[in-house]
Amino acid sequence: MNKTSVTFIGGGNMAGSLVGGLIADGWDPDRIRVVDTDPQQRERMAVRYQVHTTPDNLAAVSNADVVVLAVKPQVMEDVARALATAVSGSRPLIISIAAGIRETALRSWLGEHVAIVRAMPNTPALVQSGATALYANAAVSEQQRSLAETILRAVGLVIWIDDESLMDAVTALSGSGPAYFFLFMEALQAAGEELGLPAKTARLLALQTAFGAARMALESADDAGTLRRHVTSPGGTTERAIKSLQESGFERMISQALKAAAERSREIAEEFSDHT
């Protein structure tokens, strides 16, 4: 695997987390190239990870086995069109981590026969605890699927979806999901302070409780509903709190929130599709 050459177009936080994860997994830094127009970003990546950096996209993709497109969605079309001739000749695997850019748009910019994997990582990937959904087009080989999974698994959980339209649901659930949990933790802390806890105490209790609950759910064979029932004693404090949440329409609000996020994800994808 260390013989595989990977080029990152874009050297921002998500690219940095992937580079760091790959190196931690034993990837040879000499096989990794990072492109960025910002000299400070290039210096940061070179110093921290000892990888090759350059401002030249075309030079960086030459002889690359994998090209990870880690630029902002707003500039993806220009970047992809500029790379089209180079990648159509060398045929690397293209992995896009740009939110809202459909495979059909990428294919129209890069070339019809390019192997493309669309990835939807979330921000906990920055601390190697991400959740990433992957979608591959028909040009992606089994070996390339395995390669894409290896790269994204360096920053957390990876799952495959066969229907690209489900990326909108993925975006709504895991892509935007960290913000929902941050909001809930924020609300827990505020409520604890209202009950008289010092701010620091309320914050630490809220964060550790969220961490512990997530870890229990990940390590248990039971689903979340079963775990909730296990810690909800009849007539106890938890039962009363849960009843209050449910009577306030908690589940309905979560459902509405995800539907709103999925709808916006579809709208954004349509906006970028207009450029194909």
C-alpha cells in the first residue's frame, strides 16, 4: 500500500486530517503530495507531515494513483476542468470530499470514463473519529474501492451506499449531525447552569456524558432504544425527563430537522448540477 501515490488537491483541515491519518497508519509520506495555492498552507503541511507540496495541480497529479479533490465546492468545477486532460490520460482514482457535488457533475467536468468515488466525511474526521459514506461510479474497480475505503478509514468509520441519492440523507444525518449534538450539549450545559451548577462543571458533565453515551452505543450489541430503556427506571428521574422530551415533540423535531437538511442538500446539488 505504501507504493500507492496520493495527491491531495487542497490542503485544508480535512485534507490535513486524512494525510495525518494515512501517515499514522504507516503510509510513506514520500508517496503523498499536497497542492495548495496558499504558501502558508503548503509550509504547514510540509513541516507537520514531511510530505511533498506544490502550487501546481497538473504537476502533482502526474503519476498519481489517487487524486483526492479537497477544494471548496464553489471552485470544484474550475479545478476539475483544468485537470480533465491529465486524469483522462493517467486514469487515477478520483475521490471527491466536496459536499453537494454529484458524481454526474464531476464526470462531466473530468471525463466520462474517469473512476470517481464521492465521499461524505463529517468534521469528527479531524480527530480521527469521523463517519464517511462512499459512493462509487461504474468505472471504479474493486481494487480502487478497497483503496478508497483504506484512505477514508484512516479518519474513522466508512460505509458504502449504492444509490447516490442517499447522499442527501447521509448529509442530513452524519454530515450535519455533529452540529445537532453540539446544540444538545450546549442546551444540557445551559440547563445544568440554570439548576445551579457552575459553568465549568456543567460543561464537563455534559461533554463526558455525551462521550460516554456514544461509546456505550458503539460498543453494545443493543440498539439505542434498548439502551435507553435499560437506563430508564420506572417512576425515576430519567423516565420523567424522557416523557417531558417526548411530550414536547422531540422525535418529531429531529425528523423535521433531518428532512430540512436533506432538502437543502438536494438544492445545493441542483445548483452545482446547473453548471454541467
